[in-house]
Amino acid sequence: MSDSVTSILSQIRSYQNQVGTRALEPMPNPGAIDFGQPAVKPASFSETLQGALQGVNGAQKESGALAQAFELGDPRADLARVMVAAQQSQIAFRATVEVRNRLVQAYQDVMNMPI
């Protein structure tokens, strides 16, 4: 279970890094740059988390579509692909639940701190 959480966290970090590197790319017209404003707003934690959740949702949809295609007898949907997709979506979902649990626990820890 810890490996799946680590995998999700590394995906979140890679999304964050992708967005962060886009903010550092030079603009095509250097003469028109407004130095008072950043070129690209870096992604917030909620945007990064939303992207990761959309990825998990996509994996579950793909898994369901492959399972349905297999049940309908589609020759392109072999059993191995269906099982791998189902396991991937299951692991991604479990990791998402684990990340949620840790976030809730961290929130509760912060709220229970004495002032």
C-alpha cells in the first residue's frame, strides 16, 4: 500500500514540476514582458490534486470500458489487458483513498494543536 501512495505522490510532484517549469520558460516576445506580473501562475495544490484525481477517474473509466468490450466479445480487448487495467485502477483508487486519509489526519492533528 505504501508503494501506491508513493506512486501517487510522485505523480503529484511531477505535475507540479511540469507546471513549475512552464512558468520559467521564456516568453516569445521579450519586449512585451510585464515584469510586475509572473508569466504563468504556478498551479495550486488543489489544481494539482484535481489533476491527479482526474487521472484516477480516467483509469477507472478506461478499465470499465475495457471490461465492457471484453464482455461484448471485442477481439482487441483480451483478458490480460482487462485484468491489468482493472488492477491499475484499483491501485490508483486505493492510493487516492490513502492520500485522503492522510490529509484528513493531518488536518485533525493541526486542529487539535493547542494555541
